[in-house]
Amino acid sequence: MSKKVILIVLDGLEYSAGEQCMGFLQALREQNKATLYKLQCELPSMSRPLYEAILTGVAPVNSGIVHNAVTRLSNQESIFSLARSANLTTAAAAYHWFSELYNRTPFQAKRDRYTMDSELAIQYGSFYHQDHYPDDHLFADAEALRRHHDPDFLLIHPMNIDDAGHKAGWDSSKYRNTTRHADMALSEYLPDWLAEGYQVLVTADHGMNNDFSHGGTLTEERMVPLYVLGDGFSHDPDAQPQQLDICGAVCQLLGIKGHNKPYPKDFLETHFTGAL
Ligand SMILES: [Zn+2]
């Protein structure tokens, strides 16, 4: 059994901001169409290390992607590489660091801004390279990729929440209002995706602190939401998925055989775990 999957990583979204400001996602939750889990992100609580952690299921100290200036390619099996090995179609509308981790590095906007190359791990890409690239434009980029290329796995990664946190801090109206805008953008697209049968995960790499940064172990830096939507998930409130389980769970939903990525069986519906 296999499903198409959309993974949305809202850069820098701390758990309580998500719970308090994302009215549309919370509405889905109240209607039992979404389940929210609380994750503690891996360390250091920084972007590039955690992109790698989410996409490969490997912690930064083990992947070697330990800070944002490590610009080499990933040397781990990722959702992208495993999906390609299984002949699935991959796409991403994401920050250019994803292009550097899984396609080519260093990023060259002239070459990589729009990517269409069936030989690359991310076959179809729309990669931006400014942190204030508007989230609603990024969601439209992602929808264009979805409509034109019909990917089995689509990564969507907007940056504005993190950008707001770096400018105004975690406990700020700017940070919260940017989160509300991301929720509104999601409400524009999520109903169509769910109606078409996609499995959707909405999460974050790390949170934010009141020093306008992140990287350490403060609760507000580490706690992030994971909303799951779709019939491939168990929606068991007692399941305890971790950030490093996202990769394995997505591989399992995509029907990839023989991957060695961890995931908790009670996080997925039994048809996807082989536990029938
Ligand atoms: Zn940041």
C-alpha cells in the first residue's frame, strides 16, 4: 500500500505559537481531521542540521551536519534518495539549503532556482534564497510543482516565521502574526490536498527564543508541533513520534520497501505497518 505525501516544514515554528495562532489547523483538529503531537527537536536547534535530521532520520551529531555553514551534500539515505531508488517522483519548494543538501552544492541561483532534472534526488525544485521570500508565494510555487509534476513526495518549506523570530523574537506580535499568515496560506491549499488523498505532515525544524535566535536547549527553542492529516496515520493520541521518526514514517507511507529508517508502529494506520 502506498500514498502520496506532502511534508510541510514551517521554519522556526515553536509549539505553543502553533497551537495558539494556527486557527485553521486547530479547527481541523477539533473536527478530528488532524492530530497534533509535541516534538522535542534534535540538537543543535538550528536549521540545516535539522533539515537533515527530518529528511534522513539521523541526528546532527551522527550526520555531521552540525551547523548552518556545513555546505556539503548529505551522505545519508534521505526520503528523496530512497524515493528515487523506488522510482517515485520527488519535488520541493524550499530554501536553497535543501538543494545543497540533496542536489548540488554550492547553490547557484542561475542554475538551481528552478530545477527540472529527473536524475537528481529532488527532481523538481523551486528553491528560494532570501529569508523574506513570501510564504504565500512559496505555497503557490509548491502547488505549481504539484499540478505540473504530480510528485509522490513533495516538501514545502516556508521561511517567514523564522525570519520574523530573528527580527522580533519569540514573544512578539510579529512572530505570532507571521504564524497566523502561514496558517491562512495552509487553509488555501490543504482542503484540496486532503480531498485528493494526500497524507500531510506539518511540522517545524526548531523553535525560537527571545534573543531573536535559536540553537540551544530552551523549551521555546526545542518544542515544535507535528500535525498529521490523512488516513495513513493512526491518529492515536498516545503515539509518541519523535523528530527522527518523520523520515521512516514518510518512507513507510510512500510504500518504500527495505528502508532502515525508524518509525513507531503505533503512529501509522495498520495497513502501513504490515501488522495486519
Ligand atoms: Zn532561524
